[in-house]
Amino acid sequence: MMWKLAFPFLAALLAVGFGLDTEGFTELKANDPGVQTALKFAMDEYNKASPDVYLYVVVKVIRVQRKVGYKYILTVTIARTECIKDSEDGPCPVFTDPEYQCRFVVYNSKLKTCILSQAT
């Protein structure tokens, strides 16, 4: 039963990201305020879409690119925490295994912000 819920989510994650245009991108540092906003948005959306009952967090930022201020490509390592979604438990200890490398593509405009992601 769980695989029926997970399959559309995983299929969407894997389908996106093929053919990503990387021309005209600038490398950014993880502490850039725009990057932090994009990372928070990406993880909020990832956790909402994930069928897992546990929260996931970024444990390492591998690479960040931005194109003309509106498109971010975030390559990060994420891991599952011990905190259950919608709990207010404060700091969430991270499980060490497994970790996942993900690529999030966040589009940001004054009209809308959306996310596309790919997990590997």
C-alpha cells in the first residue's frame, strides 16, 4: 500500500531535472540570504510531498547555482530526522543512514514560487 503512495512522488522526483539548462548560472555560497530562502522553501515542499511521516533536513549543501535571480538549482544532501511531521519538538536529531543527494530547482518570481526536484 505504501508503494502506491510513494510511486507518484518518486516518479515526479526522478522525471524532473533531466535536461536542466545550466548556461548562464552563477555559483553562490550556501549562506546567501536568497539561497537560504530557496532551501527553506524546497525542504518545506519536499516534506509536504513526501509520504514519509518523518521530517527531512539538509545536512550538506553541495552546490548552489542561480540564473538571473529567479531560478535556483540546489544540490544538497538530505537526511531523515527523528521528528514526526507537524510536531513541535524543537531540535530534531538526524538519522545517519541513509542520506540522499537531491537536486532542487526553485523558480522564484513576484507572482509565484514553485519547486521541481530530483532525488538520487
